[in-house]
Amino acid sequence: MIRRIEGLPRKVFGFEVTGTLTAAELDEVMNAFDATICDGYDITLLIEYHPGVNEGPKVGGSRFNYLLSVRGRAQRFAFVGDHKWQAAFDDLVEFVGCDARMFPPGNRGAAVAWLMKVPFFTAQENGH
């Protein structure tokens, strides 16, 4: 199951996954990501995979579309999850081409803090 994370700073788009992720669920969340980008502000991406997550059989195909959505549109990317997802994270980072970092499970707060350290966010928040 996938759901958008509520209560994040405006410039952070985040979603978390528990159980089994399906392609339809991933597509739904990425449509929300695309709509957020259309609002016209810079964004960082937070993805959190809770322990025990599995991906359904068609997620790989959806992931390519998802990579296209994120490429050139996310300023920073943080992934919170087990190292069993390291290869998927590395593929995403290589394709997307933004500053990225992986955090161990349970470190959402540290991931959000790192995402918000982007220099242009600080300047924009201060009215520059």
C-alpha cells in the first residue's frame, strides 16, 4: 500500500509504502507528483519504504514512467528504507540526476531536514 505523507513542508513531496506496492498505486501517487510540479514550485522528493515492503509484478514498468516524471523536476531526493533497495535507489539517482541520499529505516525526520537544507529553499524562505 502506498500513501502520500501528510504534514510535510510545502516543498517536500513524500510518500510511504507498506506491504506490497502495486503499479496502479504508484501511478496514482506519481499523478499527484505531476500535479504538484504543475503548481510551479521547486520540489524535493521523499520516498519511505517501511520494513517488509515488496513490489508487485508490474511496478518495474511503472517505475520507468515515474523516473521520467522526476527527471529534471526534483531538486533533491531522499529515500528512507532498508539497504535491500540500494540497487533500485542507485538506478533512480543515476537516471534522475539530482542530489540524493539514502537513510536507514525510521529516519524520516533526518531525511526531511536534509531535504530542506537546499540553499535556494533557504533563500526563497527568507524572501530573496
